[in-house]
Amino acid sequence: MNKNKENETINTNIVKMDPDNIDYNIIKEASEIINKGGVVVFPTETVYGIGADALNDEAVEKIFKSKGRPQDNPLIVHIADYSELYNLVSDIPENAKLLADEFWPGPLTMILNKKDILSDKITAGLQTAAIRLPINKIARALIRESKKPIAAPSANISGKPSPTEARHVIDDLMGKVDMIIDGGSTDIGLESTVVDMTSEVPMILRPGKVTKEDIINVLGKCDYDPSIIKNDDKLIPKSPGQKYRHYSPKARVILYKGPIEKIIEKINNDYEKFSSEGYKAGIMSTVQTDAYYIGKTKIMVGDRTKPLTISSNLFKVLRDFDHMGIDLILAEQVDDSGLGKAIMNRLSKASSQTIILRKSDTPLTQGESLWDRRNVPVRRWNMNILFVCTGNTCRSSMAEGILKFLLKENNIENINVSSAGISAFEGQQANENAIKVLINKGIDIKNHKARQLTEEIIKDTDLILTMTDGHKKIITSALPEYSDKVYTLKEYALIVNNERTENISLDIEDPYGMNIKTYEETENMIEEQLSKIIKALDKQ
């Protein structure tokens, strides 16, 4: 067998196999490759995986080199039977056992505390490991015959769309792996759901076929990890798909969001515009919209009412556009509930631009301006207001305390006030200087506990007021569908009082690490803005 030295071409053996008619001679040959430190590509129910002995660091290194994968991106370890889990992890929480009973074998990966048998090479230096028990018969037969856990990320060049057919693997990894087992098209077409079971509330690090709602039905609790709603180059990923750009074809993907009739109109206009400029544009349509697109180059990805038809075709369609030499892929959004959450996660990561369309995106009448069309949330019953800063210990915690005080002082009821941080440490107390400054105003925030901003919090909020434009952009770029309710605090105070926001700094700078005087200045600025808002709300 050829050694996978850097820049050395391997004689890749391609074999076909029917998942319902396992050829155990091929499985035995593939397992021998695994046990000798080689690399085998095999199908799973999600995407094709590039596998090596998870207990052999030299073999695992071949995965990283073949894919061009960053070393700080951990790998998922695949097992054939639940009993093998005890060899790899130090403890199995009761919640993990419940999820395994419900979803294993299947497209669910669980993050658990590892044993030393799994090296830092697999886990990127973390004390946790990602473990999955696939349902695909070829995958399980190979793992069983190898008698080893198999590390297997998606079998593609890092950053490209994951492979859902053997031909995609051949395009990317021919000559870089020892064997490719062609088991036909994968069923789901998107990578597994990854859920962190080491936290009190199970956190989804990567959405997939097993949804948040599915997990809540079993455990009664689950949430999305904050990494799903923010991009952070300093993030230490606990799961594949968290940090680096993924799923991107050679073509530039533009994602359109909004009312479907507006999307169709905009895509048709952009298709003609790009074509007139000499670009080769392609439209990713659905069963319901295909007939409405005028473009000659379009591929139907699936049925909007049947998300599995879209997930199983998404990466294939992206790759097909590349084979057609397309420069720009114009893609419409789908409903992001259930499996749609995972589809939109992959589309968002693949896209280089998102265009958001509103129902009000109609021509302006004479004398009308966009300013006149602003849609600003104002006082109403049971309004939820959220303040956001970085750590939720200084500015946003102060703003929460001040607004609660002002609402009570002005006898304004039924407005709920809370705060969160873009990068908060859960449960951390408010900054000592922030507490001191507010105590002098008769406001007590000693019992404040920081919390991390999540999509669930954003979804349940009517008005989000950030401390800087940077915070606002993090939220609106990660979750553009909520852009209508996100403002900086200073921006909102100006708008509700019919004042212009142009050419004015809309930031309230972070006083963290500064002296008490800086905190007093910050408090005065926050109180000034909130007093303006209270004045405007009181007129409603």
C-alpha cells in the first residue's frame, strides 16, 4: 500500500457497493487499509466521509493533509455499536443516553468528555470528543470489521461543498486516498447534527436532520450555541463547521431572503443585469418557483414543502453549477424551521452576500424618502426590550438597570427589560464600577448575572438596542431576518424623536478597564439616551 506522504499521489481504488447487499470481501479489504494506517472514503446517511483509524495519529494526519484541513478543527469519531462509546469517553450523562436511545444509529453527533485513548490530534487539544454512530450499513460494516473507531470528516477539500455522491469525492480526493467505496447518493445530504452534552442545557453546535425540537421532545431542553449566530476568528471550535468558511463552491453564491414574490422579482432582475455584464449566472430554484424564473440557466434543488428533497440535493446542485462554469449562483431562502434550519445554515455559510427584501421594497412615491418608511417598534403591551454589549457586565447591564428604574419612575408598565452579551461568560456578575455608579443613582444591579446572546433570545425580543454599531452588525449579519428590530441605543433614541442619524457616532464605548469617572460618563450617556426614549414612548 502506498504511503500518503506530502505531495505523493496514491493509486486510489474505486469500488461500487450496494448498501443493501454488502460485499464483505470489499469490506475486509477496506478494513485492512484502515488497520495499516491508510485512508478509506465511505458513504454515510449524511455525506461521504474520509476515514482513518482514530487511534493512530499518523493515519489521522493523512486526513488533515488530504483535505487541507486546519489542525484546530476537531474530527468526528464514528463507532459501529453503542457499547464502543464506553471505550472513548469518561462519562455518559443520562441525557446523552436518552438521545442515543432515540437517535442512534443516525445523523446525530454528541460532544462528550473524552478518555486519553483519543489523542489531541483528533480533538484539536480539547478535553471533549465528537462521537457518532451512523445508520448507513456500509459505514457500520467497515467500522465493525476494522475493530477500530474511525475518524471521518466529510470527504472533500476543506471549504468546498460536502460530497453526497462518489463522483464528488473523485473530483476532490482522487490520488489522495487509498480507496473510495461508491455506495450511491447519500440520503440526507447534510452533515449530522452536533450537540454538546457537556453543558447543563444541551447546545446545538451544528444544525442537521435531528432538530432542536426533536431534542426538546426527548430531553425537555435544548438551545443553539452562540457560535451559530456570530462569526469569531478567535473561536476555539468544539465541532466541525463552527469556525471556518464551509460548503462554498467556486462560484459566488448570493442568497436572497424575504417574501417569495419579491425574491423571484429580484433574482430575475439580477440575472438579466449580471448576464448583461458578461457574468454566467445560474438560478437555484424550487418546484414551486422554477416556472417563474426567466433565466435559461437554472437547477431545481427540491420541493419547498419537503425539506429533505432540498437537503439531499443542495451540495450536489452547488457542485453542478461549478461543473457548468457558473460565476454567480442566485439562491432563494427556504423556511428555516425544522430541517430548514440546517439548510439555511449551510446556504448562509456558502454565500458571500445576502440580500434582504421587504414587503415595503416598492418604488418611492414623489416626495417620499426611506426615512418616512422607517418601521420603528414603539410602546405596546408586553413589549420585550433587550440591551446588548460585549460581555453583559458593563454597558448593557447598566442600561437594563437604568431603564427598569425609569419605567417605574414614569409609571410605564408591561415593558419587559433584559440584557445579554455577544461574548458573555454565563453567570458573571456586573462590573464592580458599574455597580458603584448605579448605586449612587439608587439603582441596584448587584444580583445581575451575565448571559450569552442566543437566537432564541433574539427571536423572543421585540426591540434590540446595542451599544455599538459593531454589535448591531454582528447580529444582523448572522441573523438578517431580525434586522428590523435591531438598533444601536443612540440610533433608536434619535429615530423615535424624529431626529436624523446621519454623520453622528452611534456608539457608546466600552468603559471596561477604565476608572470610575469613565463609568460615570458612560452611565450619563446611557441615561440620556433612555430618557429620550421614555419621553417618546410616553407620547404613544
